Amino acid sequence: MTLVDRPATASASSGGAAGPRLRGNLRQYGMIAALVVIVVLFEILTDGILLKPLNVTNLIMQNGYVLVLAIGMMLVIINREIDLSVGSVAAFVGALTGVAIVNWGLPWPLVVLGALITGGLIGAFQGFWVAYARIPSFIVTLGGMLLFRGLSMVVLQGQSIAPFPTGFRQLGSGFVPEVGGSDLHLVTILLGLAAAALIVWNDWRSRARRREYGLAVTPMLWFALKAVAIVVVIGAFTWVLAVYQGLPVVGLVVIVLTVGYSFVTTSTVMGRHIYAVGGNERAAALSGIATKKTKLLVFVNMGVLAALAGLMFAARLNAATPKAGTNFELDAIAAAFIGGASASGGVGSVVGAIVGGLVMGVMNNGMSLLGLGVDWQQAIKGGVLMLAVAFDVYNKNKAK
Amino acid sequence: MPDHILRMRGITKEFPGVRALDDVNFDVERGTVHALVGENGAGKSTLMKVLSGVYPHGTYEGEILLDSRPCAFKGLRHSEAAGIVIIHQELALVPGMSIAENVFLGNERSRRGVIDWHATSEETVRLLEKVGLREDPDTQVSGLGVGKQQLVEIAKALAKDVRLLILDEPTAALNEADSENLLRLLRDLRDHGITSILISHKLNEVMAVADAITILRDGRTIETLPVADGIDEDRVIRGMVGRDLDHRYPPRTPEIGEVLFEIEGWNVFHPTVPDRQVVRDVSLAVRRGEIVGIAGLMGAGRTELAMSVFGRSYGTRISGTVRKDGRELHLATVGDAIAAGLAYVTEDRKELGLLLDEDIRRNITLASLHRVSRRSVIDLHREVADAEGFVDRMRIKAPGVFAKTGNLSGGNQQKVVLSKWVYTNPDVLILDEPTRGIDVGAKYEIYSIIQRLAAEGKGVLLISSELPELLGMCDRIYVMNQGRITGEIGRREATQEAVMRLMTNTQAVAR
């Protein structure tokens, strides 16, 4: 047998492999547990208003664009960079969109496509300076932040542009279309059922594949419990939305992006390269990874997502304004770090970014419902960010 | 009645789940160089952390007597005040500061918070003289070589009125000349009444400089030996591994085939210093099944040669030809080199070889993700299965393939790096210092792996600074000196003296 042969049979070590892996997952579960605690806390404090169908729908619509940004920001931070320009880029793309649709009367689907491409080009422009000219991303994107904020004002000449056509506004405030006329939103229910079935089926297939390779599989009971939990959570979520107006378009976009980007980061060569470049750039380069190209792509991706966030925000506001997107970059960065990213790169997950974004979103919403002033809201959010990161660092040190 | 400066009695230190030190006794006589040896994980570093207060009093059992007085150190500053200074493997100098600033870092010569530069410079000059370093105190530390930086560290220790100096692998990154210089300094300091504890894997150095050797194994004191007649390296190794190591190198019958890999007329210039040629007209060849060594002092251009061949990862104005199986290769990127069947196992596994935050599996597959993916989608299960195969065959000691590589010992980390490159299925492996900082047992295993690879018909280029390793492993040795190959020695003619002569001979360079 040569050294490079693949083993045909189960290896002895697979049994022990479950330990550290479970521990790694526990950290992610810990994050989700924290989110659950915050949700329950505000549900009680607000006398059940938080999880009312109307409020859940609001929550999704209010936070959609930050979640979209958080996904892109997570990849940037995993790559050991930062992007301070996303809020300004969102505003700039929103401004261009306003001019193109309202002033020039171009068809909105075409403008949306153009806007996403513009975002990608802006990302490529900044990514070029970071990856190839080796200027620290903090500086490049700080410049971008000022540059595109300024350009937004130039494009809009300091004014807001409104209103947008109905079709475009769906992107920010619309719902998934309905069929039939019952009280429940049928399409939403069907989507929910399909999602639950897909996840459970995927898990089942994964077990079969593991067995095929002779790897240890999780016990049947654990699998069943997990499946039940998934069905219950998705079912409850679907139900809450279905009794109101159904799944918002924003929610659909966020779910599709989360699933898509989770897949890219965990299961594709590209995703692995992003982690490797962030974790140890020189080792990655010596392993044959095109590190500069990877960095550039991460910034292009961030630009596209920033553009998407800008579109969603403009659609929801039904106006393009020069002040749009102010401080979005900070929300996105905070979401990524609360969600388990590491400032030294190479660590984090897309689901983490979403959980981090939801923690911020639920706190915003809950505190507003409680009638807390914006001043205190900011202070409390800042404290939570520090606590979350401190807790994470403490855990990591303890693990050593 | 021996005069003990330090006595550590019954030291026991537990971490959750592990007993790192188990009733360790460690006595050091005043005015001696006392070596502390043992395999990685034997507890040397833990013991020194207990001594220096990194693990404060109360977190361990047992007592520490300094000059027969019990000590209860609460931290590094506390132990330093008592005259115990530890110099770590990774130097703790600030590169952007001058020598003088570094020497008095944290110990500034000052009056009411204002630094007295006059006294600082003057005392630095005096200390540098003591350690035999001829440099201006205002020289920036980043401009010094590792050997000189090591001396600055010692000067820094002397500035703190050190009585007991602890050196953790001080020569690991030094070349032969600098190492000798440092060891001579240790003897000098001893004659001036400074006691040293030397932790080292290099037994020849230990035998040369130490007065006594204490061997730790699995967290226990095995024995303390005087360095005297009848005590040789093999005797010490026996104590360290708990068994006789008749052969430090596995037995092997080489089966050498036709020429596999050739480098011809290779020239490389320094990436930032123009006109500085680091590799000059180098030509060499490796046959199938052959292990070929490259010897040389640090700075001889060995790593630069390897990296420039491996997809132009180093240097500028590279010229020359590389051939495999007689066909010329054009290796513009690392990707090209991997695709052409080359593998380069880097010298510095932490900085250049591993993703320390990632698990074993992801490290092993990093350079050959195409093997476990289809249309860029990774088959995660197959990846795990393949990685587990390597954990088994390479005997990587870890809880499993999901264990973080940063938590593994040096030997196991090296096995992960090796696995990564074996997984790319290369024909030619360039191994750069594959056993640096690894304990004796793990070294033997790595040697076995290298020999197995050669037996499969691969060509191996082994770069090493340890001459015995080259002599024990290689079928042929090229010697490099100042960027040139100054000689080629077959297995039979190779002796330490012959290789060393070529490594240091300046006439051969001028040729």
C-alpha cells in the first residue's frame, strides 16, 4: 500500500473525532442559545408584542439590509480585512438607482441589474488597492467611505428622489405572492414545509454518505431529535408569518443568501480558500492558492451585497436619499463580531453573521417597543458587542 | 555538601485532565550550567513556567527554594526581582527599537519617569561588551541577525542583575558559528558566577557546555547525570525515551533509479536588495528513490533556492532551467509547481506551513482540494475519510481529524504538514528542516516516512542544518556556501568534517 492510497475501510480514529467537532458546534449552538435568551427576555418584557406576527414581519424588514451586509462583511473579516465603505456604497448605488429609475425612467429590473454590477465594480476597485497594491483595507475603505458618501450627495445634489414604481418597492416592503383567498398565506406555508423537508432530507443523505465512507454517524435518536427541532422551529416561524401577510421578499432574499453563502463557505474550494488566506496568507500562497485573486473576489462580493442592501433600503424607504446607509458598516461589523468572527482572520461562519445581526436587530426592536430612548439603545448595544467578543475570547483562551 | 542555588521539591502541576508535572525534583548547583532535556511534552517548559511564576504560587504543589529560602512567585516580575530571568525560544525584543531601548525595556534607567539616556547608553555599552556583541547601542534591533538578537536578550537579562538564567532552546534558530559563540558565552557567564539552566534538543551542545543534565520524561524526573566520562549522547537519549535507540535513523536499502529531477544554472537575486545574488549558478540532480541532502550554514541560500524553484515564491531575476524526467518545466506559480509534481515542505511550519486555527482535515487537503471536489464543490465526507487515513498512517497523535492543529505538538504538526504534501501526490519532495524542534521519537517517525516516500520511487531533497541527520539519511549530499554549490559528497565519503569544510570554505566560493 502506498502512502497516498485512500483507505477502503473505517479508520480507528473516527470514533474519537466526534468530541472536538461537537465542541466546535457547541460554540455555534451557544450563539444561537444567546439569541434565544434575548428573544425570550424581550418577549416577556414587552408582554408578548415581540413575537406578534406584525412585529416579526417588521423585524425582518427592518433588518434585512443589515443582514445582507453582515454576510458580506463576515467573508471580508474571515479574509482578515475590513470594509468601512459599505454604508456609503449602499447610499451611492441607491442614489444612482433613484436617478436612473425616477429621473430617466429606465425599467427597474434593468436598473437593479446595473446597480449590482456597479457595486461589484466598486468592490473590485477597492479590492485592487487592497490585494494588489497592498494598501491596508482599513485605509482603502475609509477612503471609499468618504468618497462614495460624497459622490452620493453629488449625484442627488443633496436632495431626495422619490417615488419608486410599485414593482421596485416590492424588494423592500413586498411579500411573497399569494394564491387563493384563505386567511393563511398558503405559499408561505408551502415554502416552510419544503424548507423543513429539504433540511431533514439533506441530513439523512449526509448520514448515508458518512456510512458509505466508513465514518462514525450520529446516533439515530440525536438525528431524530434534531429533525423534530428543525420542523418545530421552521413550522412556528412559518405559521407566525402566514397568519399575517406571508413571507416578506426581504426575508426570502436573506434566507436564500444565507443558504447559498453557507454552502459556498463550507463546501466549496473558493470558500476554503477564503478561510485559508485569512488564517495564514503565506501558508496559503505556498499551498498554491491565488491569494490576491481570492482577496479581490471577496471585495467584489462585498460590493455586490452592499449594492443589494442599498437597493433594499431605497425600496423600503421609497426614496433615494444622500443620508441612506449611515452607520450600516458599523452594524454589519458588529453583527460579524457578535456572531463569532475573529479579528485575526480565518474564523467565522455565515450563520454566525446572521445570528449576530439578529441579536442586534431584536435588541433594537425590543428596546424601541419598551420605549427606551435612542441614547440608551446605543449605549446598551455597545456594551453587548464588547461582552459578546470578550466572552468569545475568554472561551477560546480557556480551550487552550 | 553541594551548594544549591535552586531546589525544586515535589513539584506537581495539573491541568484539567492532564498531570503535566508529577512530583518533580530539580536541583541546580551554584555556578554551573545545568541542562534540562526531555522529549516534547515531557514537562520542561511547564517546570520553567512554575519556576518563573508564570504559573503563580498556589496553582501547583511542592516548594521552590532559592538559596535555601522558600519562594512564592506571583508572576514574572516577581521572579525577575529575585534574579531569575527566562529567555524564550521566540525572542521578546521590539524590532523597531534600538539595542539600548530593548536592553532596558521594562527596567528603564529613569529619574521620576524621565529616561536617563546617558546612563542607558553607558550601561548598554558595558553589557554588550560582557556578552561580546560589538554593536552601537543605538542600532535598531530589526537590523541584527538572530544570533546577535539572542545576545541582546542575554544583555537584557544581565541588566536585571540575573543570578539564574534560563534559556529555552536558545540555539534552535542559530547557525553553527552563532551557536558556538552563545555556548562560549554561557561558560563565560558561569565563570562570573551566573548559573544557567539550558533547555535544548541538541544533545551535542548539551554535552559540550553543561555540567549536569536532568532528564524529564512524561512529567517525572528520570535522573540527573553529571557530564563526565562514560556519559555520552546515547546514554542521555536512553534516559529521554526510556528505551535503547540503537539506531537514530531507520535502516534502509536504497533503490535508486534514473534521474528524475534536475536544476541547471539556477540564479536568484534578493527581492529587495538589488544586485545581491543569493543563489549562484546552482545545478543539481535527484534520482528516483534517492534522498539527496543540501547542507549549508544559515544564509547559504538553501531555502532561497528551494522557494525560488517552487513557483518563484522567493526572489527576483530568477534564471536557469528545471527539468523533470528530462522535460523542461515552467513554474511561474506555486500552482504550476504542484501540478508538475513538486512539493515543498516549508522550514517554518507555524508561519508558512499551517493554518493553526483550522483542524487537521482542512490543513491536509488544502493544497489538493481538487482531489476531493467535483466542479469546485467539496465532498466533505470523502475529505474526512481521506484525512483520517493520514492520521492513521502518519501516526498523528490527536483526538481526531477535527482537532485544531494549533493545539498539537511540534512533531504532530510536522506530520500534518507532511501529510498535506504527500496528499498532493508529488514526484519530488523538497523538505526544508523537517525535524527542527521535534523530539527524538517523532524524528524517527518522520525519518521513516521520508524513507517510505523514497522507496515509492519519489525523489527527496532534504535541507537540514543538522549534519548527523544529513549523514544518517542521505544517499548524496550537496553542500552550499554563499549561494553556490561547493561540493557533492556520496554516502560513503561523507563525514561531518568533510561536509563542514565545504560549508565554511571560502576558497571554494571564490573558485
